[in-house]
Amino acid sequence: MAVAGVTRVFSRGKQKWGSSLAHRTGLGFPQLLGCKQKSSHSLLNRSDQPKLAYNKLKGRNPGVVFLPGIFSNMNGVKVLALEDFCKSVGHAFVRFDYRGCGSSEGSVKDCTLGKWRKDVLSVLDELTEGPQILVGSSLGGWLMLHAAIARPEKIAALVGIAVAADHIVSTFQQLPVEMANRGPSYGLSREVQEKIEQKYDPELESRLVDWIIMQCGENIEHPPPGKQHFQKWLMDGILLCKLINNLHPKGKEPIARITESKMAFKQMEQISQFLKAAEIYGVRTTDIFQTVDLWEGKDMAAVQRTLMALGSEAVTRDDGCYKGDPSWFHRKAQKNQRGFSEEQLRQGQNVIGLQMGSNKGASQSGMTGYGMPRQII
């Protein structure tokens, strides 16, 4: 694919590496002076975006595109070793620097994940032909996944190296409220949030905690009272998965594997597994909370509602798996089916039920058209 406006550049400088030679940008992130390595590269001109430095090796498809990690550049040990391998087997290879990094234009202070995503898509669109094998290292692994979603027709395979697919999300969740841009809401949003918070029941929280501990049958630490503590106690999904498993006979647990993890996507995945199993168990879809209601604490009253519906279903089943006080949850009404013969059904067709009123005294006298009232003698 021809690329308009490609300029050959030769940058000079000594290779410098090591923590002692690292300095920090205004954002507080380390920027290694290794970005100033001696290298020969080309520049990808883009009309409204900073120019990207890249090095392209011609060869057969599928080609390989390397996506470096945060503040890394295209002259790292991994990428150069991979380039040598592609050269030995005759495959095409592209390595490049994100804007603000290495030899590319732009300032790292102005960079965002969305802008780096655009850089990856520009490389795929302008420098490659046909499906490519994307190799993402660290943060490059996350950008690799975004690129695969945006350009599925350009992807032959994905290879991740220590992929940081949830690092930014996990870090954001750990920030204080004022730093995470979760300040107080105002106006209608504030009124809606206040109504949601008013639905949360502290007394119900205590009952649900006691039931979960008793149902799981393990040495589980009792959380401090309060909505935030209750949310933190459940947000990794482990207790919820254990709860739904213990409502089934041994050997028929719906969730085969429960793992402890601090990774955000794994915790949300386990919450989703619990919700799916609860719906199969018998909880109505309208009683199921959304994953963010628990993981982000958006609507803990909805979480209580789901657990109450689950407990009610367990008490109603009465299959020996429920552990706890039966009075904690209401028992659903059971079916009371009745059978009628054909003769009884025919007799019922000739009777006007009292709920329909009476037809005595009714007359159509005086009715001349639609909309006229019926005259009662």
C-alpha cells in the first residue's frame, strides 16, 4: 500500500538505559532516555495528527505488528528480536512509536489511550496489507484488543506479552473520589441518586450477611456494618459464586471454578457468572441487578433485591440445600390447579358472572346512533 508523504529520517544519539538515567515528565511518569537511541526510521504523515515514527520490513503475509508498552519505543530488546525472527522466516514486520514517545512527534502530556488507539489504527490502515498478527506488550496488549475490535478484518492472530488489559480500570477504581472525577451530582441526577440510596435497607443488609455466612458454611469474616463495607465484601464475586453453588446439591454446582483475583475484569466476570446462575435458578430477570450496580456501588438496593429474590426461591424449593432461618425470606405461593369437566364448562357459558353486573332493566330504546347513552327503564 502506497503511503503519501513518507520522509526518511536518521536520528543520532547514544543509547542510554537504566533507572539512574530515567527522568520524569510533568505528569509524574518516568520517560526513559532510551527513546533517544540511534535508529533509522520513516515518518507516517497524517494531516491532522502528529507524525509517527516507524520501521517497516517487507515480506509475506500475515505480517507482524508490534505494539510497545507505555513509554517504551520501537527499539526495545523484544521488538528487535522479533524483527530478526520475522526477517529470518520472510514475514513482513512493522514496529512504530506512539505519539509523544520515542521518535514520533507530539508531547506525552497530551496523550490519552484514545489517541494511542488512533495511532495503532493508522498503522494498520496505512502501513499493512491484509490480516496481521498483532503482538502487544503490557499496555500495548490493551491497545491490541481495541484494534482487534475496530478492525477485525485486519487481524490474523493476537499475541499478548504481560497484557495490562485492566490496569487502567483497576487503578481508576482505587483513586480517591475527587481524583476519580466522581464528585457529587446535581439537579435531577442528584434527586435520582438520593431516591436510589433511600431504598437501601441497613436492617436487610444484616440479615443478608448472616444468611450468606451461614449458607456458605465457611469461616467468613463478618463485614463492618454499612453500605460501602457490604459492597466491598461482595464486589469480587467470590462470596456470591459460593452462595449460588451452596444452593445446589454437591456435584451439581453451576460455577465450576472460583478464583481470587484483584483484576477488575475477573471480578466482574464472576459477578456475571453469579447473575446468570441466579436467573437459571429461578430469580426473575426483573429482579437481577446489573454488574456495575455492585462493582461500582451504583445501586446496592438492587443487589439486596436480587439476594432477597434468591433467598425466597431457595426457601420455596425446600430441597434441603437452604441453610438459615426460613422466616428470613417469604415463601412463594404454590399452584392450586383445579379441574373442570366439559359439562361444567358448558354450564358456565350460560351464566353471566356478577362481576359483569346485571342485564335486568337494560333497553336499547332511544338509541339513534353511536355515542348515545343507553336508557334504563
